[in-house]
Amino acid sequence: MLTVYLKPTNYCNVGCDFCYLPEDVRANKGRMSEDTLCATLELISELALREGHERIAILYHGGEPLSMSPETLYWYSDRVRAGLSQFEIQETVQTSLIPLRVGHIEFIKDRCGSFVGSSIDFTGRTIQGSNETYVDLWLKKVALARSHGIEVGPIMVPTTNETAEPEKVYDWFKTHGFSYFSIERYNAYGAGTDRPDNQQHSGFLKRLFDLAMQDMIAGVPFVANNAVAASIGGVLHNQPGERWGGKCQRDFLVVNPDGSLNTCPDRIEYEQGAWPKAQEGIDAFQSSPTRRNWIKVQMIDHVANHCKSCNFRSFCKSGCPITAHQVHSGGGECAGYRTHLHHVENYVSTPQGRQHASAYLHAAGHQQFDPYTYGMERIR
């Protein structure tokens, strides 16, 4: 599947201290023009045909897509569907949820399968200086969506505040009626000094895994997440997924409102001028030295010496290509969170442990979220 982050606007009316988009970019209310959209759809179509993608996931991204009217969202969606009619496509909105209005409900139900991905931040976002006010408003918007039959797939990016209190995070989602949530990694792009290192992030995943296993043993509902599910899939079935063994540098396309391109939503504002625009066509994109270099980084250069002797190398492939290994540079953990993977491996070494882990993976597989489609809004 080709995953496209289509950004009709970079404008966002919810300010986050750690957002990877510079403030002046988020303040720009400009929108993607019809000519740029046509060039973008032609590029998407050619890329899918040339590189063998049968399905295309269109993630309306930003910025904040719901800052636009329902009529405007339909305008973009109609053209996307017409321009990509030869493919199986899946449309989704990634939103802060704060601007959600009743008027948006029909679009989300009609075009997005009654599902919306939404980021939730427990410390970094505020309304009138209050994070509590922000969280309360977000929950009210969740209630609005649920009252109309729309499922909200929550996405969080843990800061050091959250990695220090995994029990609090897990219980919060459970208390508010979520059976799953997605975790994305807080990376080095943009502002912020509360970014967890690899060891802290790995410990966070370990604890979330244990909490779910405890609930399973107790026979009560547990809360799944994409990262733990992918790690279980790797350990049990040697199956790449999420931050382990993906091909995002080849299978992702990010398009800014002006047509500028990238393969990672986090980097796009920091690599301006190094990439072609959609208006330059498919040949310029495929032959882009920057794209080729990032594919090489993911497939070859990011593989460290310790990866070559790691028993998880067949599915991990060295982890996220924009996450540095910290084994020899402080933190003592690799980009593949090997400590967490060993923890899962040890747990599934018994028949009961394997049964529990398989049940977790089965339950997570029946959720609406797809780690390659939802959740990238908040890799910060």
C-alpha cells in the first residue's frame, strides 16, 4: 500500500510547544490549489503504477484538516476519488479533533468509514494556558463523534512525562473507553526538550506490554497499542511492521499545500529545496537524489554493527531510519528497542505466555487502526 499524507493546508489553530511544524508554517492559511492537486494526483497514480502499489491510503493531514469546512473537504475528496479511480483507495482524516463540528460528521462517515485518527497530548497542548482544559475539550469532541457513530482512534506521542508513568497512561485510555491507542515516537525535529531517549521509550513499551498481560491474566478487558502489537508480531511470526522493518522511505509520500514532496511528514519543512515538487512530475521524484539517499539510509546506512548479530535483525531491519542508535552514544539502547523485544521474547517462551501474546495480537488486528495509515501525525 502507498500511504499518502495529503496536506490541503498547513494551518493549525491548536498550538503545541513541540510541534515539528514551525510556527510561521502553522499560521499560513493557504490551501492547495486545484492545479497543484491535479499534479499531485497524477504523481500518486504514476508512482503507484510504477512501484507496484495496488492500494492507496489517503491521509488528509496538516496542519489541521478540520479547520476547513465540510464542503471544502468534499471538494478535495471528490477530486481524489476521480483522479485515483483505478485504485482501491482508503481515505482518513488525521486531526486534533478540537475543531470538530456536527457539520463534519457526514464527511467522516461518508468518506472515512466512520473513523477518525486524533492525537491526544497529556502535557504539551494547552488551551488558555491549561492542559486540563484542552484534555477536557478533546474528550467532549470524542463524545460528539461517538454520539454519531464515529470511532476515534487516539494517537499519542509520549514525552518523558508519559514514559515515566506508563500505568497512568494505560489507565487513562482504559477509563475513557478506548480498547486501543497508537504510539508514535517523539523525534528530534522541531522544538522540545522532553524527548525520551531510546531506553526510556523501550521501557515504556515494556511496561505497557506487562499491563496488558496482567489484565489478560485477570480476565478483564485490556488496552492494546500499535507498537506493542507490532513487536509481538515480529517476535512471534518474524513479521515486519510499524517501526520495525517497514519501508516508509519508499512507501510513503508527503505532499505540502504548494506541492513540495517528502517521504516523511516530520522532515518536510526541514528539507525544503532538496526535493522536487509534484508539478515536476514522477521522473523528478523517482530520480530525486534525496529520496534515493533516504531509501539507502533505511536499507543500508542505518544498520549498525550490533544489528548484524542481533537475533531480531530479520524483521527489525534496524528500526526507524530517523531514530539514532544510542548504544554507543548514550542511553544504551538501539533504535529497534531491543530491550523491549527481548522482554517480549522471554514472555512468549512459555506456552501460556505465547497464548496471551497471540491473543493480544489477534485483538489488535481486529481494531480499526493501521500503524502505517494512522498515527504519523504525531511522530514529532
